[in-house]
Amino acid sequence: MSANSVALAYLIAAVLFILALKGLSSPVSSRRGNMFGMIGMAIAVLTTLTITQNVLYIALAIIVGGAIGAVVARRIEMTAMPELVAAMHSLVGLAAVLVAMSAFYNPVAYGIAPLHTSNLLELFIGTFVGAITFSGSIIAFGKLSGKLGSKPLVFAGQHWLNLLLGLVMIAFGIVFMFTQSWTPFLIMIALALLLGVLLIMPIGGADMPVVVSMLNSYSGWAAAGIGFTLNNNMLIIAGSLVGSSGAILSYIMCKAMNRSFFNVILGGFGGEGDSGSGGGAVEQRPVRSGSADDAAFLMGNADSVIIVPGYGLAVARAQHAINEMAELLIAKGVKVRYAIHPVAGRMPGHMNVLLAEAEVPYDQVFEMDEINNEFSDTDVVLVIGANDVVNPAAKTDPHSPIYGMPIIEAHKARTVLVVKRSMAVGYAGLDNDLFYLDKTMMVFGDAKKVVEDMIKALQY
């Protein structure tokens, strides 16, 4: 292809990427957005293949990687999507580091010989951002999958240590730019890898949705940095889109959790957020419990019901059952809606995807800000698998680690039904005052089994 044809193809792909992001802004247009993204990426890949002389090796790598990706995609459960996303981010960071090392080893092959100061700066930035993304994403994967535990690892002087490591890393990067030597380059990479670990380890489990979004942003900037090194406009555009959209989403998530955006970037938040109940013990207070039949009776005789889904619903794979139950309630004349917190689950949009998978109509699903004013006029709220996002302590207890965090105000409804396996604390490690209100009835058991029992009760 001629240079003009390549530029035109990349421009078309870039426009499709922008349309993809636009489509993903709404559940109604999300499938179309995904289609635009896939077409754009196909154009970008095919165009890149036309300007390389190593088509065979690249095609072989695509086949092997695609086969592995297809197997993983078919086997992965929706509950494991957050850690899968973190793992994918780590691969992007690793790719950025390996490409930078390869470009420095053989700049002639990349058409950037001799290396100028601008090339070295691009290599430096792309490499350390990629290294931080790689190691940080590995830690995020471990926390999300439960292999490392959700508790934050904090110690005295950690911020000063991170600052010192960052400054030393930059210093070795500057030495690398002046000397073009492997030693400072490799030391800089090692320090960046260590910094990625130290930035994510202090972040508690309750804040992991923001971490996923933040690492998504980091991976985009790493790709953009390497795009400058390779002089590839498509990689620059795609990386910048991912980086900026991830940063914006991180900011939105921070607002939803009453966190400081700058603390997120510095890896310093979440340290206090999981200190509430420690190892999962809860205060022994009386609760009112009932059966699935009791809950079905209350909902079946209500005028309005709001369902608040959480991670427990995903674990139990109860999304299809909850939709079937909602259809029965609607057939009885009950007004049914779903309330979604921005950080419900362990990844932004997790609950929306689950409900879409169960073919819940989009017009029944509302974001927190859209529906919070409706709870005071609602007869019954069904909280199923959610915990921290409905905890009234965020509104009433100034000493709570989540104080100030916007929540779904389920406690304002006339009756609250909570489906949980036990009284164990949520991902933030905090007891939930909602469970002990006089208006609350706990229904203990597996979410899917409980909802199926509710369905049976509603059918008779």
C-alpha cells in the first residue's frame, strides 16, 4: 500500500474507534459500539500487515494468540471478568516493555536509527509506564481473584518510598538518554516494576473497580508511548483514546466512591477503606429473617419494587432467575426497576453486562443518580448480593471508612429485603447497618436458589 492509502486506512480505523467509544456510552448502543471497535481494529491490523515484511511471523503469532484468547473467552465466567481484564492490561504493559527493549536493541529494524533524544525520551516514557502497568496489573489480578487477599498492604513511609523510587527511576532514565547504555535502562525497568507493585498493594479490595479503570488508562498511555517510538500513528491514536477514556472513567469512579483522583494515581487510597471489620467478624446484633415465600408475598402485594443487584448475584449466576421473577411481578401489576451503583461488582459496568446477558429491558435499568430519589416512594427494595453500595454508614457515620461515598439509598424504602448467604461482611470488610433496621428482612441462602423459590411462590 502507498503511504497515502495507509494513512487513509488508519484514519478510517481511528474514526471507528471513536464511534466505538461513543457507542459504549449507552447500553442501548453498546453492541453497535463493539462492532465499530472490532471493524476498526481489523482494518488497523490488516493495514499494518501490508507495510511489514514479516507477515508470516506476525500471522503465526496472531493465530496462536487468537486461539488462546478464544479458549479463555469461552471458559471464563462473568464473575471472573474483572481479573481477566486486569490480566489483559498486564499483557499490554508487557508488550510495551518488550517492544521498547527490542527497538533499543535494534533501532535499524524499526527505522529509528540513529536514536535521537526524542526517540530515547519516547522509549523511556513508554517503557516505565508499561512496566508499572504490567506489575500493577499482576497485583490487581491477584487481589481480584482472591489469590493475594483484598486487604491493603500499608506501612509507614510508603508514600515517601514511592516518591524516592520514582525519582531514582527518572534519574536512571535520564542517564539512559545520555549514555544509551543497557545498564541504566534495565535498572529503570526494574524500579518501574517494583513501583507498580508498591502502587497497587496499598489499595484495598473495595476500591478495585477504580484500579481496573486506572490500569486501563495506564495501558493506553503505554501503547501510545510505544506508538511514538515506532512512528505509528494508529497506535498513538488508539493508545491515547484508551488512556484518556480510562482516565475519565477513573475520575467518575472516584466521584462515585468519594475518593481523591490524585490519590488513585499515586496509589495511596484505600488504605483506610478496609480497616473496618478486619478479618470479617461482625458485631452481634439482632436481625429479622424470613423465607423466600415471605419475600415473594411482600413483593407480590407491593405497587413498586426496586432490585439492587451486586456481586453476589454474579457469583450465584442468578441474573436469569431475577429477570424471570421480575416478569412475574410485572404480570401482577407491580412496577419493577433495577438500581445500579457505578461500582457495583468488581469492575465498572459489571452489573449492566450481567443484566443485559439475561435480556433485562434497558428501560428497567437505572443508574444510582437517576433512581435514588425514588426509594422513599418505593414499597419494597430487594437487595441481592450487594453490600457496601447500600451501607447507610456512608451517610450517617463520620468515623466509617466509606463515609461520604455515594450509595444507593435502599434504606429509605418502606420495606427492605436482603438476600445473602450469611451475615459476613462485604468486599470492603465493613458491617452493614442496613441489615439491622426494623424495616429490613434478611433472606439467607444462595441467591439463585432463593430467587427460584420466590418464583415458585409467585406462581401460586
